Amino acid sequence: MSKEEKQAFLSTVFCLILLISGKVAELMNFPYYPILFVGAIISGGWKQTSEGLLELWQERTLNVDLLMALAAIGACLIGNWFEGAMLTFIFCLSGALEEYATNKSTKEITALMNLSPTKAVRISESGEQIEVDVSELQVDDLVFVAKGSAVPIDGILLDHSTSIDEAAISGESVPVEKEPNDDVFGGTINTGNAFKMQVTKTSDQTLFAQIIKLVEHAQSEQSETASFIEKIENVYVKVVLVAVPLMILLTHFVIGWSFEESFYRGMVLLVVASPCALVASATPATLSAISNGAKKGVLFKSGKELERLADLKAIAFDKTGTLTRGKPRVTDYKQLVDDPMIPKMLVSMEAYSTHPLALAILQFFHEEERFTDLRVEEKAGTGLETVYGGHTWKLGKHAYQEGDAKETMIDHLRANGKTVIFLSKDDLLVAIVGLIDLPKTGTEDVIRYFKEQNIHTTMLTGDNEGSAAFVAEATGIDDFHANCLPAEKTEFIQQQKDQYGVNAMVGDGINDAPALATAAIGVAMGQGTDVAMDVSDIVLIKNDLEKLAYSHRLAKKLKRVVKQNIAFSLSVIALLIISNFTQFLSLPLGVIGHEGSTILVIFNGLRLLLPLKEVVSSDRAQNCGDCPLYQSSQQH
């Protein structure tokens, strides 16, 4: 329990004790019983009243706290001591519950901040292990991470494989398997073997530090609805303060009520017309939604972006690393000669290269035996070359003679956007490998979701027409533009923004940054560049597009909840005001109706802390062989 919660709780308890004591004393005809009621009013209302007076003095604005204080004082002036104390108690109780609700909505973020490591075990040049503060670590330092310990800082895994629980930054409960040279992130938990790592970022630049900064900023920034309600609160309170004395005078001199009855009804109006529930309609709900997103690995830089996302009309995606995996995969393999040496030679020669295409081919042929006595040379303009068994073998994008009989098949592969690698033996083409960067698992489902929501989808890429067409067809995207320069992407996003109003751009690279900044909503992939993250409004920590669909559904639910809260709070205010004019409503009942509606509005907003059903199952796996895009015409 926070300090503010404890303070609100104790004030409420003392107010209740004095309220009960005052009522008992009144029933026992104790002459000084009003003192106990006044004590209840002071103990329960001093915090809100002092805050209201401070805001009036410093900012020259009026808020609902002063309305409650004036109503309690007014009730006491006409001898309704118990009603004044009851009003203060329920208002104090409502404030305590609101404090609890607000803290609950930020509880997950507080817990996240507490996960930030403060100590690390640095390995000195002599091999000695020394415990130091994380803030002392520098880039290239070596750090030891024991099993079960938190990874203290961002870095690269050095010695052997392990598994890391990255739930703190991605929301995924299943540990991620890490291999040497893989990135590891501060704030995650080592659930596998102890390992050594090399520091790549200082403590204030880590992914975890960026997450905390973004969420803290989001919590301090109000949504547009909350800002609007706050602006009208001051005017609304002034209207109420003018309406109350007018009601007292009109009902007394025009309608003929007694002054005591008119004054009492004025105090009831002061209570029930107060916009407490209206003020609480947006902020707790927005904070809850921001917390919900953070738990799922989605960071909103403010409530404004989250609220705006609900009105999304068009969305554009970068291709590589956003819609696709960012790494090429073998989709076609054709062996043109019946020779068992061919796949062995192919994988043996590629083993000498670190090119992403070579790594993809090695992964495809991971079970194939290799020659260990090859001498492979890199030939400019051809690729790799070796002599084995008296034959010259060439491997690369140009290792074949123009006019080959298989050129039709090659042209077909290239027309589909695939990179083609050739293997020749004595200048005779013997094998063809087609590779392409395949869409991520679940991308098609995400695109389908946005289309079902009548949101126009577009792909913008600097890649060639064939590659763009392949991904567009595979994902079902509405439209695509290939061979785009950064300036062209930005121009297109501006045109789309003018046409649709609320549009979004999703990307991960430096070349996407201008378009991200231009769009109404910029969405950055968390494993992209720092520049893209800096200029964006929303960050998807683990490059998971399904989380973007989740965010859109969360934004739509937030919009519904806020509308429900506003409609409900205004309806209750109108009902209570009408009931007061019919002389049906008593002050205690007015307080219960008013504060009860406030509490209901707050707890309705807290429903946004509950997780939504996923659009695509996060644990769904799909390997190359299962993928319908995988078309191997002949496997070895």
C-alpha cells in the first residue's frame, strides 16, 4: 500500500469512528455531540479541502473538492450535523477507493520498475568476479549471470546457449532459447545455464530503461478526452456555485419553500451536481489500458495515441522485418543432375560464407554431410569457387551461363521476387536454390483483422516489385508500393493522412523514421533502430504484429468504456438533480448516489486491466515445411 493510500485509509477510518461516536452521543442527548461531527468532517475532509484551496490559490481554478467542503459546511449551518459528517465520510471513502483504483491501474508498471536490476557481477581482466552497481558497467565489459538471476544490462551472450524469461519486456510467459551471439536484455531472468555476456549498452540506454521511461511518460500524459473534461471542470464548478444560491432564492421567494428547506435543497444540489463521476470517466480507464498494453509488450507514449488508435482508418507497413521475418528462407530447391555430391558440395561451400543467404541455405541443409578438405575462394562477380575431384565448382548468383535451358524456370523464380543461387560443375548448371524473406507467422491473420475492421492496409518497401508482390499476395494486403525511397514513403503517408485523417505507419528502420514521424500514429518495432523508436508513438517490444491488433482492440474497448462512463455519470447527475427538485432526495441519499456513481465509473475503467482474447495464438508455431508458401519442387 502506497503512502497516499495509507493516508486516505486512515482519514476514512477516523472519520467513520467520529461519525458513529457523534451519532451515539446525539442519541444519548450529549449536549456537545456536534463537536464529534465537526471532528469527523475535519478528519475526513481536510486533505481534499486543502488540495482544493491550494489549487484555487495557485492556479485560480475551482474543483469538485471545494463543492463537497461547502456542502458539508452548509449542512452544519442549518443544524444537519450528521448529514454533513455523512457527506464527508462517503466523499472521503470515495477518494480512498479512487486512490486505490488509480494505484491498481499502475501496479503492474510499478512492479516492472522494481524488476530493474541494481547489481551486476563484472568479470575483471584477471578473471575475478566483482559485484558492482549496474550504473558502473561500461560497453564491452564482461558480466557473469548466474542461473535464476536477472540479466543486469543489455548485451550479447558469449559462451553457450541458455533460456531467458523475457516476460518483463515482451509479456510472453514461455522462456526464449538463446544461442551464442544472441542479444540478451536487462531485466529479464536467466532460467537456463549460467553464462557470460558482453555489455553493449549503458544502464540508461537499455531496452528496459526505455520501456520504463516510455510508460512513465504515458502515465503523466492525459488522453484528449481527459484533458477536455479537466478543462470544463473549472467552468462547470463555477456554474454550480452560481446555480445553488439562485435555486435557494427562487425556491424560497418564488415557489414559497421555507428558507431552511430551500437552503437544504441548495446543499443537496451542491452535492449531486458535482461532476466527480464525470471527472473520473477517462483517466483511470486510460491508465488501466496503458498498463494492460505494457504487460503485453506494447508501449504507448501517451493516452492520446491509444485513444486515437480507436479511430484508425488506414495503416501502412514496411516489409522487411515488419511484415516479414527479416531473414531469407529457402523456398525452392531444384537439382538438375542426379549426383549425390551436389547437395554436399552446396552446403560445404556455403559453410565458408557468413552471408545471410548462406546461413539460410545451411539451415535448410542442416542434416547434410560436408566435405572437410575443400579450399574455397571468393571470386568477384561469380561468388564462391573450388576445385574438387578434378572438377571446378562455382556457387553464387551468377554462377551459370546465359541462355541455359533452365532460364524459364529461373525467370519465374525471379518474377516471384525470389533470390536465386546457382551451383555449376565445370560451367554446367547442376542445382538451383530459390530464397525469399517469408512473412512472419500470423501476419496474414493480423492483416485480415484490420481489413475486417474496414481499415485500409498498404505495404511500402524499397525492395523490388516481385518480392513486394509475393509478400502482398501471401499476406492478403490491400495495396503495395515497391522500390520506395524514404522520401517517397513519407510523401505517401502524408497523402494517406490527408485522405483518411487517422492513419498509422509501422516500421523498424532508419529509413522508416520520417514516415513514422509524419503519420498520425507511428508504430515502431521494438527490435528496430533507436531512431524509429524515438519518433514513434507506439512501440511493439518483440516485433509482434499481433500485439498491434491487440492494441487496436484495446483502444476500441477504451473508447467504449469512456463513452459508457460519461453517459452514465451525466445520467446520474440529471436524475439526482430532478429528484432534488421534487423534494424526494435527502442529503445522505444524494451523497450515496453521487459518490456511488463515481465508484462505479472507476471500477468500470479498471476492467481494462483484464487481458483481451488474442487474435493469433502466441504459441502457434509454423516451420518452413508447414508454410503454404513453401514450395520445394525437389528436396534432397
